[in-house]
Amino acid sequence: MRNKINIVHVLGTLDAGGAETMVMNIYRNIDKNKFRFSFIVHGNRNYFYERELNIDGVDIFRVRKFRIYNIFSYSYDFYKLFKREKKWDIVHGHARSTASIYLLIAKCFKIKTICHSHSNSSSWKINDIVKKVLQYPIRYIADYFFACSLSAGEWLFGKKIVTKKEFRIIYNSIDVKRFSYNTSTRNEMRTMHNLNNEYVIGNIARYIKPKNHDFMIDIAYHLSKNSFSFKMVFVGDGDLKEQLMAKIVKMNLEKYIIMIDSNEQVEKYYQMFDLFLFPSLWEGLGMVLVEAQTAGLQCIVSEVIQPEAIVTDLVTKIELSKGAQYWAEVLMKTPISKNRDKELTVVEKTNYNIRTSILALEKLYQMVVIK
């Protein structure tokens, strides 16, 4: 394998989140005659993308989850891995909160290092504050700095780093043909979920705080009070699922909101929707918004969405401070898109087309190894 560039990606999980999906898109499209991927994940749970990687024979290594108090044993997990696995040319770190730990250890073994920022904010809980402190040294440790947007780069690395030649914006690209509008798929999916005659409002995201499902449930409440005929569909998994289900029951919204687990054909759900709702509290980019636009959906999003993610005229931005009732009023006035298949050619010409971006990334990996 020494004729290939060996890259290990460090991720929190291999679930169907934004960073994980981006890495999987790269994995599926990169030239496997030149590059070999492996993965380091945290924890022992079986994750969403593991089955696909196991079928392909891709190595997946595990380290313990970081708990602040176990910093020494956590560090030792990486030390053992890097000492034993001598094949890696690059460590590409997506787990930003502890990147200063494992990237520093990687450099001790003369492995080239990349840190990749996928977000531009986090909460102020005590654990997150500690992680913010840990993140600061990354700008002095990593060899190269990647980010999904300029603001995500500035947030994690600082404004000086994003002006240097070692910084690159890496667009979270997709196979646009997978997400292009298809009438047959729409009819199939709506029949499967008994939604043939419904106005379907959709969201695809993990059940975590930044995705703001609480607010979407509040919007559903106001829509129901206005006698608006609709179904709201959440596609995802995550720690807040049970909490959100309890809120739906408490607000008597069971007949309006459907929760569907993540699956390997998530692109089909965009066809089923009539509108995409995306009121995130913070986003590094918001790749699902690009996917929704590719599917020709009208999109209503929060003001935090980065301008790089808006590539068509289908997107309406609203401040979260205006409240759920105002959002509901805008939503009820938003028409369903016509000629949904026309957006494919728009997105194909952007940096979000995986066919274009993968060539640039391959050159970057080659540059990192050589320098």
C-alpha cells in the first residue's frame, strides 16, 4: 500500500451527521488507486456508516470518548494507535474538540496533520467551555487548516490563520444527480408514508440542540392552530429524540409530526417534501440546505446560515427572534416550487459538485504529503 497516500480520518462518530456524510462522500468518490482511507472513531457503538465501510474492508479503529477527567488515558489511546499503525501519511481531524491532543501526538510520529472545522459555534455548558480551551492550541499545532466556510475557519482557527496559505475552504460536495428531483420517487415515497395528498414540511438532521427541532415543533403548533393542513417530517437520529417525542405528545401534535430514522437512502426524502425547514441555532455551512436546493425545494432558514450554502433563489432567511408564529405565517404563504428539476444544472456548476471538488482535494492531499 506504500504507493498510496494513507489518510486516517478522526471523527466523533460515523453516524449520518454533516461531517460524517461529507467524509463518506469523499471516500466514495476519491481515486482509490491513489488514496487509502481509514477511520478513528470515539466509543464502541455501531455507527450508521460502519456497515458500508466494513463491506469495503476499510479499517475502523476506536478510542474511548473524551471525558475531561480521562485526558491521559484518552491520549494514550492515540499514542498506542500511532505507534502501532505506521502506515498513515496524514491525520485528517474532524473531531475538533480534542484535535489539539491527537494532532500533537501524530506530529510526534512525524505524521502530517490537518484540522477541519465544520461549525462556527457551540454552547456554553461547562464541558463545552473546557473543549473551547482545548481547541485554542490547534492553530499552533496543525500543519494545514480546512473549513467548510470562512466563518467556520475564523471561529476555530482565528482570523490570522485564514489568511495563510495553509488554510483552505473545502466545500462539502455532493453527488448532485442523487438529489435531483424525480417524480416517480416522490410518488413512491409519499405512498409509502401515506402522504399522497398532504403538504409536507421536511427537515433532515440529527436530533441535537443546534438543529433546533424544539422551534420546529413550535412552528407546527402555530400551523395547527391556523387550521393549516400539513405534515411535518423529521428524518434523523440523536440524543434528543425521546425529549422531542415527549414534547410532541404534550402539545398534541402526534397527527402532524412524523419522525423517521436515518437510513442509507436519505436523498429520497427530499423528493417527498414540499418545503424544507432549517431554523438552526448555528451552522458551519448546512450541507442539507444544498441538498434541498438541488431537489428544487423552497427552503425557509434561520439567519445563521452561511451565504456559501445559498446557491439558488429558493432560500428565504428569517431571524429566529421573530418567533415561531411569524415563521408559521411566512411558511403558509410560501408557494410550492414548480419545475423542481431545473435546479440540478445550477448546483452542478458550483463547488458543491463532487466531481469538481474531489479533484481539488486530491491535489491538496498530495501537496500535504510532499511538503
